[in-house]
Amino acid sequence: MKRITVGIAGLLWVAAAGCSGAAPPEQIRLDAPAAAQHVVHVGRLTDGQRSFEGSAWNSETAAIFRGSRAYVIFDLGKVTPIDAVYLQGDNNDEFILEISEDGARFTTLWTAPAVGPQGLRARWESGLGGSARFAKLSAFGGDASVSASEIQLFSAAPSVWPPKIPVLVEFESSIWSRLSLLLFGVLATLAVLFHRRDTRKPLSNLLWAATLLSAGIAGYFIFLIWPVEASVIDVSRAVPAAVACAVVLRLGLRPEHARKGLLTGLLAAMAFMSILTFYNLGHPQFHDFEGRKPTYVHTWDMRVYFPFVKYFDELGYDGVYLASVKAYADDKLDGSLDRIKGTQLRDLRDYEIRTVSEVAEEIHAVKDRFSPERWLEFKQDMSYFWNAMGPGAYLNSLRDHGGNATPAWLLVAYAIYGSAEASEPTFLWGALLDPLLLLLFFIVAWRTFGLRTALVCLVAYGATTIYQFGSNWGGSTLRNDWMVLLGLGVCALASRRWFLAGLLLGWGAMIRAFPVLALLFLAAPIAWRLLAAMRKRRGGSDDDASPLSQLLPLVRVGAGVFVVAVVLGGLSANRFGIERSWGAWSQKISMHANKPNVNHIGMIASVSYEPDNLWHHLRARGEDPEQWGPLTEQTMKDRRWITIAGMLLYTLLGIVACRRLRLADAAVIGTLMIPIYFYPANYYLHILFIWPLLLASRAGPDSSRDWTLIAAAVLGFCSLQWFGWLIPGQYGQFTLWSGMFLGLIAILLVIALHASKGAAISETV
């Protein structure tokens, strides 16, 4: 069932078309194409209607481009100015608009870049300054699925820009999948809230039956459209988080008349659904260009980290992209850079974007870092990536930020990939490490805090959308290792295994710097306990315990941290050289932490938001949109006092909240400060999946209303993230999520502060 048409669809379309108004006078009329090749349903390109943002690439509104030789040519009737273009096409495809006066010789006027997330996505550009009689549209696919739903040309940018184009509403299976998932979520939530142990209550039984039926219907529609598109994945993340939130609230605040086994089973089902959603409901996220098949390998991530690990001796932290270009040129372009001289790449020495021609000397020189044998091996490994990704995606990936993991992470990864060959089986085996680490965390959290807490952590892991940037890290290697180590360290603290906790937290801090905050905040409850013990002594208390005895847990944790820091630091420095490893990493990470980026989240990201600096506002003022970076950097500096004030406020709340809490809780509160003190990329904030460990009781959360509120806040946050997808553009989405994160952290700190007031000092450890 590809499409389910209902009468209301036509009414909605008429309404949408009626509200759109007449075409602006600047719009160039595009009649039937003068020529077309390998384009199916070509008339859809100029029918004046677009799809919903994010609709499937093969939507009923889209023209399909079959192969790299597909194109369509429009005859404008006479030489006409072309100053602005609007196009909606599949997100990971590049569309090339070429112009000609004679219909024979074409030159490129504009290239619509690949964007994210998945589905049909709009791109537009003005100020092109072109003039032609013929316009040719072709495409370069990021995978085998290439399509566009609408193209419009303008002699000048109209007053309303981008143009308002009516949406063709189509009720296809993906819409029914989303609606059925939402129906399941509503019915499941009602069943949980109105659930009663007494089976004679007809309403409760009816709701559970309806929930089961709606789950079957949702599964059926998902089966019909599998592999699912991004819009369905978005909903399937939000729904289990919302249902799990209802379960936690019911069991924590209204446990009477509830069947705990049934509700815990529903929570387990939501955890399974969340993890399955994280892994794209089992369908590969990436496309093997050469094999013309989907692949589970995260080629975009591994194309950076595999050569970074295996060839660190030659490449260090600055050479991955230079060598990637040189290897491609040697193998595919006879060593010449002329054909790709305009390709952009990030210069990892200063994080600036430059063209191949600007760094041509460095590209040619990077080969001298290799022996002839190692260079041949490097080219062989990199050929896997340009074959699997396709030349376009391979070269486009040069604009990322390179490998920025610490030498301690590099040491472990080198043991895995140091002598491996780049291939799909190699990376698939490596990709198993992250789910195995997650499974280990789940088991340990279950044994430490109870099943319900562990399940909530799993729901948060799979249901959060914060790591998204077109894909997640499923299919990559060792991306959540430091987060799992942090979670295991919290479990060790709760079990009073101080030295082990130090080893785990220290190891996590050696992989990524963020866990240092968890270690620092351990001092807060110890300091409160030490002050309380000293006051008792001055007050003549008969307590024989020395105040300094309160420091023993911290000393043992510190011993574990010291041991792991010496071992990992010493081994990595010995293997890679301290200056080339730790020295270069420190320099790189300081640049990474201060350069404005679209997908960075937290206090600094929120404070530095300035509407006047946005790309479309800069374009409207006739300024270079690339100035967004320098302008935002200046805004960061100008508003630094706001950032510092915010940091102090959150720090004060955190320290006061820690005063009567356990060391395990203090460690979690330390991780809450990651987006407060740092300027982290979005995927680092996936750490929120361990936040439900805050205030979790070793006896299970049944007796803790405060833990119930903590878990509900995290799950509710995961569910509400869905609204970010309603905002066009990734910068707007990440800005919203930054504000939501600051709100969530404030809520968690207030709950912890309330719990701390009612806790006895003796509960601290």
C-alpha cells in the first residue's frame, strides 16, 4: 500500500493552494522541458507544488532522477536574467543548475548542496546574477535515491523570500505510520494513568486492549514502508519516551492499585523500542556507492577515525584531510589537483575552511610523511572509503573537524585497528563494541539501582534526538565508551567501591575531558560532611570519628584516578610521543572548544545566539553569509559576562544540592555541568542517558518520589525534543535544544536541592 487517499486530502490541497496567492512577478515561467533524459515524472518539477519538508524521496510529488546522466533542460524563450533559485530535493543529493544562451554550451550557475536530515528538503539562493535562455538541472546523488519535487527560477529575489509554495498534501503510508504511533502513545498513556489492579474495571481493560491493537496497527504500517524514513523515526523516538514517562509517574506517585509487573513490562517494551529506533529500526543508515546497497558501516565517521588511528604516526592530528585528498588525486586524477581545486576542506591546523588549491603545497607534501610501503597501504585503505561513499560524499566529508579524541582513546583504538585493513567486515566487528558496552552498563545499573532505573536509562539512550546530525553513530566504533565508563563509575560510587570508581571515572576522563567535572563535584558533599564533623567537634560532640576520616572515600577515588592516569598517560605518551599526542591534542581541542559551530549546544551556544547574525539576514543585507562565524565569535566575547553569571548560578545550585547527597549523585550533578562550562558538540550531550541515576536508590526507586521526578523530567525532555524538527534549519533546531537543555538541568538541580534538604548527613556516601 504505497498511498492511501482520502477525501480530506483534496480539501487540504485546495485550501493550501488557495492560500498561496498568485506567483510573484519575478518568477520565471517554466513550461514543458525542451529535453529530458532519465527523469521520471518530470512534470512534477514545475507544477507549482512542493512536498512537506522531510517527505519520502519517492513521494508522489517528486520527479525521480535515474542515474548520474539524468537531466532536464528548460527553454525560457529568450535570454532572461536568473538571480534567484528555489529547489526542493532529496536531502543527501547535490543539484546542479547550469545555464546556456545557445543550448549547447552550459556553465554552472548554482549548486544546491546536500543537507540534513533525511527526506525532501528545500534549498534556495539569491544574488546569482546569471542570464540565459536555457536552464539545465542535473543531480549528483549521495546514494541511489535521487529526486526533486519543485524548482523555481526568479529574475530577481521576490519580496517574500524564500517563496511561499503550496504544499501538495498526500496521505501516504508514512503519515499513517506516524498517526498510528501517536495513537499508540496516547492510548498507552491513558491505559497507564487509568490502570487499576482490579480486572473488573471495564475502562482499564478496554484501554489495554486498544493499546495492544494500536501497537499492532503501528507495526503493520511500519512494516509496509520499511525501511522507514526520518519522519517516522522522529515520532518513534518521542512516543516511547512519553509512554515511559507516564509509567514512571504512575509507579512513583500513584503506585496504589497498579500492577507493577505489567507496567514494568511496558517500560521494558519502550526501552526495547527506543534502542531499536536508535539503530534505525534495523535498517542501515548509509549507502555503499560502489556496491549499490545499504550498509551498516558509518562511513562518514570511520573515514576520519580509521586513518587517524592506523596512520597517526604519519598524520597526527592535522594530516587526515590532506592525505585523503592526495591519495584520491594519485589514484583517480593522475596526481593532479586541477579537477578538484575548488573543493573545500577544513585546515586542521586552525579549523579554517580552505580550498584544495589554497593548500595544494601541503597536500603534495603530506606524502613525504609516509614510507613508500605505508603510502601504498594508506591509498588501499582510503580506496575503500571513496568507493563506498562515492567521490562526491568522500570529498564533501573533508569539511568536518577531523579526529579529536585523546591519545588515551587512540591507544585503545590502535589496538583494534593498528594492523587492520579497511573493509566492511572490519568495521562491522568494530561497531559491535558500543552496543556491548551499553549492555554492560544496563546489567550493572540493574544490579546497582534496580530494573526500573536501568530501563529508564535505556529509554533515554534511544529516545533522545540530540545526537542527530543527519545520522547517529550506530555503525561507528567506541563512540559511547566514555559515557558508559561514567555510568559504571557512578554505579561503583553507589556501591562504595571507591578505588574502582576512581579507575572508571579516571579512564573516562582520559578518553574525553568531560568526566573531569564528575570528579571535581565529588569534593562538594565531602566538604559539607567535613564542615559538619568539625562543627560537631567544636560543639562538644561525643563522636570519636576524626573529621579527616570523611576524606577517605575521596582519597581512594583519587588513588584510582591517579593509577589510570599514570598508566594510560604514560603508555600513550610512550607510544605516540608526548608532544605529538597530548601536546597536539591540547592545542586542537582548545580551537574546537572556541570556534562557533552550528551543532554545538549549551550555555555558550544559547548566549551567543543573535538573530542579526543568521545567514538569511546577512544575505538580505547584502553581506557575506560566511561572516556568521566571526560575528558569532564576537558575540560570544561581548556576552561573556552573561555566560560567566550563568555558570556561577548553575555551579552554586549544584554545590548546594550536593551537600547531603551521595558521592554517586554528586558525580551525576558534575556531568550536568558539561553544557554549562563547555561548548560541546551535540553528540556529547547523549550523556543524558545516565542522568536518571541521579537520586536512584540502591534498593530500587520505589521509595523515592524525587527520583520519579528526575526520571520523568529526563524522559519528558526526550519526548519534547521532537518539536525541534518543526523548526527549519539545523541552527534553529540546535538553538531550541540548547535552551531546552538549560531548562532540564535547572529542573534536575532544583529536584536534587529539594532531596538534599530532607536527607541525613550520614547518607552522603
